[in-house]
Amino acid sequence: MLNNSELLMKLEKEFQKKYEIQKKFYESKIKALQAEFDYYKDKMRLEIENKARWVKEEITSFYNVKCVEDTEKLKSYYEERLTSQKNWYEKEIVRRQKETEDWHINNLTEKISFIKNQYEAKINELEKELKIQEENFNTFIEEQKKIYEEQIKPFRKFIRLRNKIEKKFGFLLKTSEKENEHSDCNSKILNDNKIPKVSVILPVYNVGKYLRQSLDSLINQTLKDIEIICVNDGSTDESYEILEEYKAKDNRIKVIHKSNKGTGAARNDGLRIAQGECIGFVDPDDWVKPSMFERLYEEIKEKNLDIAMCMPDGYDEKNAVNAPFPYFIDENFKNIIDNRVFNWHDLSPFQYPMCVWNKLYSKKFIDKNKIDFAEGLDFEDHKFIFGALLAAQRVFFIREKLYIYRFNREGSVLTDNNRRLIDHIKIFDIVEDLMKKTNTYEVLRNDFLNYKIHNLLYYYSMIKDEYKKEYYEEMKKSLKETNLTSKEYNMLCEKYPELKNISV
């Protein structure tokens, strides 16, 4: 009987034998399947290759035919599209052109409406101003009437007596034949030319000592067609009698008597009634050479100027000699452009001496730019002259000395050196405002600052000690309001070392 070990070995051999037989069966089966798979694989590859070749041939054949057809179709398609696009753009251009035209038309309507409103507002403003001017003029006329009434009272008895004599004896009191002849001659001048060529304005205040020389120089001008407007600003000396005397001799002389309001107000009063094509100013303690106004008038007419100016000459009253005033020496006029028309763009008005009376101004120019004098202040002419020079487009200069400036006389602001010099500071503030209104401040600021500092320090050194503190405070305030930059301050201190002593 077999034991367990032998039985196990036997079973194992039988299982191994069956396994080998089964393995060979499956291996042969696998080989058969592998061969069948390879067959179908080769067959499929051949079919795919054949199919691909056929498809390629078919596509190539189709493409060769189709490409030609599609090219024609595409060409036709794009031509239609281009035509459509062209039509659209043409219509769009017309549409947009019309839209632009409509916009401009509407905008033009708005602009016209805006301009119309502006003009209406300006007209209303001018009407109000005209009304104010009319009221002022009426007030001025009433004042004149009262003044004339007061002045004529002493003569009423004489007039009544003369009327009685004329009525009783039948004759008239006549002026001398010479005065009649002179008056007839001047009447002819005014009648032949209703609008005089030049109006000369004299503000008169207590200058009786010099007034005759000034008036004689005017009535003897080579230009006869002038009016001489004398504004007696409340004089208490013999000026009144002298003016009336000359008025009786020459009817080109117009005299206004008024209460004292200052030189600026007097000159403005003269400007209101001036009729001349051009305006000139003469201080009644000065005089002019016979050809002055004819020369300047000719230049204005020939060159269509706003301003014509000449050189001033001087007379030292204290020493009774002809001599140039230091401010008006020839050297200070060397920068002025010769032989051509110029304006502030060419030459800053702060770079040559400032004076109102060595010039002749077009009245249209003055009226258009509303140029006038400061009132209630000394140095009132700064407002007028800088206002004129900043606005003028056409200025011409001749180097002939035609105006005689009298200096070193008693009663002059520059001689007395009293508190009136403080007005100089206030005038600079007015000039600064003028520059801002004419849009010249930024361009001319450096020139203005140099001019201002030079004059402030000069008059500070000149004013009497009793007024120095007040002048200093006003000067310091004005400099602070000028808002000097550190660069400007350092530049000015370098030029004017005294400025460092003023706490700005």
C-alpha cells in the first residue's frame, strides 16, 4: 500500500502531464489566432491604403474642378461685397456731411445767440454807464452854474449900470479894436473847423505867477486850429482873473471854474468836454515851443498813431537857468526806438521816463480804452500814461525838445517832499491793476518791479523825517501784496541793497 508521499508525487506527475498537454493546446491555439489576426491586420491595412488612395484621387479630381468654380464664385461674391461697401460708405459720407453741416448750423445759431446776449449785456452796461455819466455831467453843470452865479454877483451892479447908460445915451461899451480883431480871427478859425485838430488841457491851481507864459505859448502855436481847455481847480490867487482875461482875448480858450478836487479830477473834467481829434496836456507852470502840437499832430495823422511823443527840455526855476531835470536827461531817452512805430511789445514803458505832457494822444484811442486820471491822489498821471502805453499799438517818438518843464519851484510836490509823496505808493497799486487788466503783468513784471522798487526807495530817501514812518509802513504793505518770490527778492536786493532793511 502506497504511503502519502508516494501518492502525492504520483498525483503531481499526472497533473504536470495534463498541464503540458493543455499548454501545448493553448499555444497552438494562440498561434492560430495570431496568424488569423495578422491576416486581418494586413487585409485592413491594404483596404485602408486602397481607400485612402481612392479618396485622395477623388479629392484631387474634385478640387481641380471645384477650385475654378469657387474662384469665380468668390470673385463675384467679393465684387458684390465691395460694391455694397462702396455704396454704404458713399451714403455714410453724405449722412455724416449733412450731420456735420447741421451741427455747425446749430452751433452757429448758438454762437450768434451767445454773441447777441453779450452785446445786449454790453449795451445795457453802456446805457447804465451813459446814464451815470449824464447824471455826473448834469451835476457838474449845476456846480458850474452855482460857481458862475457866485462869481458874477460882483459884476451885476456894473452890468445894470451899463444897461442904463446904453439905454439913456444909445451907445455900447466896446472893447479895443485890437481885441475885436483878435477875437474875429479866432472865431473864424473855430467856425471854419467845427472839430478842432487838437484839444490842450491845463489844470490850473494857484499858478498865477507862471500862467501867462504858459497860455502865451499855446495861443501862439503854429497849429491854429486848437482849443485850449483851462480847468481852474479852485485857485485862490490871480489865476481866475488871468484866465478870464485870456478867454476874452481868444475864443479858442474855454475856462471851467470849479471847487478844488485835485489835478486828476481837473484833467478828467477837461477830457469830458474836449472836442479835438487829438488830446494834449500842459502843466500851467510849464510852456511849449511854438511848433510842438503841429509836429506831433502831423505825425499822428501821417502814421495813424495812437500816441506821438517828443523830448522834454528843462528850466530850473530856483537858479533861473535852462537845464535838464535829472529824470529827463537825454541819457534816459536813449532806449526809445527811433524812426519806426513801436509799442510795449518792442519796448517796456518802464524803461524810459514817464510823463504825460510830452505826448499827443488820439482822442478815439483814449475814448475806446477809457483812459483817465486817478482822482484824489498826487502822481495821478501814472494811471493815465501807463494805461495809455500799455494799450497803445502804434507809438512814435521824435527827438525834438518841444516841451519846457519847470522844476525847483515852490509848491511843487517834488520840491516840498511832504506827506503827499505817500500817494506814490498807492499809485503803484493802481498801475499793477492796470497791467493785470491788459494781460501785460506776467510779461512786464520784472520791469515793473525794478521801476517800483527804485522809485519807492528814492522817495523814501527824499520824504521829510516826520513822514518816514508812515511812508515805510505803506511801502512795506505794498511790497508784501506784490508777493515777491525768493528769486525776485534776491535779485532786487542785489540791485537795491537798501531793500534788505525792509521786512517784506
